[in-house]
Amino acid sequence: MSRLLRLSPALILLACLLALGGALLAQFGFGLRPCILCLYQRGPYVLSALLAALALPPACPPRRRLWLLGLCALAFTVNGGIAIFHVGVEQHWWHGTAACVPVAPVPTTPAEMMAALSAPPPPRCDQPAWTLAGISMAGFNIPASFALAAFAAWAARGFRRRR
């Protein structure tokens, strides 16, 4: 069994932790507030990190590891689709979901009104919080998700041959 194949669950786990760490650093370290689609894109990374952690122990049977890595590939593929949708919303190619247009509750007391006026507006899905060379974080997530999907599928296929 090749070394890369044996290390594939650890590499997937590491990639997920780096992606999630980068998102949290952007949010809490640099004050970039995520919209709902940004938060949706974190879900497959969390799921894949958990699946990769389950596939990590050497005692994990190859058949189980195959299924876990296959599910990682599926989760990353779904994440790539969410990222494509998000970029389309950012570029105004199509409208976002109803959750993309946050609706604040109507204040009923003067204290609630003051709190609503002092709070920053909720982030919108069609306005990227940050870009590099015109590419948003969702734009960078597209190739990252599909590359991780391809790697996870390759690893699952490798474990399929080992059954």
C-alpha cells in the first residue's frame, strides 16, 4: 500500500482543519462576518473532518475506510456546488436563497430600537466580505473542494483495490 494512500485520511483531516481554521481566523481575527452561504460551506468540511478522523486509525477495516473516504468525496463535491452557487449570487448571475436576505425582527421597545440601530447590518450573500484579485473566498473554495473531492475519491478507489 502506498504511503500517500495510507496517509490520505490524515491529509484530508489536515486540509479540513486548515480550511475551517482559515475561515474562523477570517471571521474572528479579521472581523469578516460570514453570510449564510459562507456558513453552509463550512458544514461539509466539518463532516469530512469527522469522517476522515474515523478512517484514520490503522485498525479501521479497508471496506469501512473506503466508505468513509467515499463520503468525504461526496461531501466535498456538494461543497463545490454550494460554492458555485455562492459565487453566482455574488456575481449577480442569480438570486440567493431566502436566508440570503436577512430580516431583522421589528423592535417593539425603545431599548430594542437603540440596539438595532447600533448593531451592524447582517452580512449579505451577494456582497463578498473579502476578495483577492476579484476572487472571493467562495471562489477559492470551488477548486479546493473539487480537488479534495478528487483526492478523496482516488483514496477510496485505492482502498477498494485493497479489499
